[in-house]
Amino acid sequence: MTLGLSPDDLLVLLAVGRTGRFNTAADDLGLNHTTISRRISSLEKCLGGRVLVRSSGGWELTDLGRQALSAAERIEAAVNELALDSTGQQQLDGVVRVSATDGFSAYIAAPAGAAVRRRHPRVSV
């Protein structure tokens, strides 16, 4: 039964599936662990079965959980596709570190780094 199935619940499962822990997933998502637990319970109720089982190292996916995780990964990919800048390019962010000689840095790396910053303002060079 999929009535009431929430994409947000699937994305919570994705975080738990990647980390194996409710607390770590909660930190990654900016939620508390009780919200994570409630979302997983809601997902299990909608899917009609367990998606996670307790293991010695935290939580592991069941067969149903792996199927749901696959759907969650597709949702995440679809959301990431929508994160485009005004030119239709996917937005980049992060830090790029370059190690080079003085001459290369001055004449090639510095202008290239400036061009990257203009095109992708969320990238630090």
C-alpha cells in the first residue's frame, strides 16, 4: 500500500541507509533522532513492512528497504537535476586547492581560478 507515501520519508531512509545510524542521519538532515524514527515508522506503515533492522553497528536495510532506497536515490537525483543555475548548468560548490610553481600560478592558475569563481560563485579556489 503506497497511499500517503512521502518522498521526504524516503529521503530520510536514504540518509539512514548511508550512515547506518539515526543520530548521524538526524545531524546530516538537521532533524532530531525522534523525527527520524517517526519518519521511518511512517514509511514502514505505508510500505507494509520493515525497511530497517537493528544490527551490531546500527541499522541495516531489509530487502524492502533496499527497494525503497533505490527509489530514494532516484528522487535525490531528480532533485539534484533541478539545481541548475541561470545558464542551465548544474550549480557547483566546494573548495578547489591548487599547488603549482610561481610562474604557473601567476600566469595560468590565477586567471583560470578567477574564471571559475566568476562562472561558479559557490566554488572557492
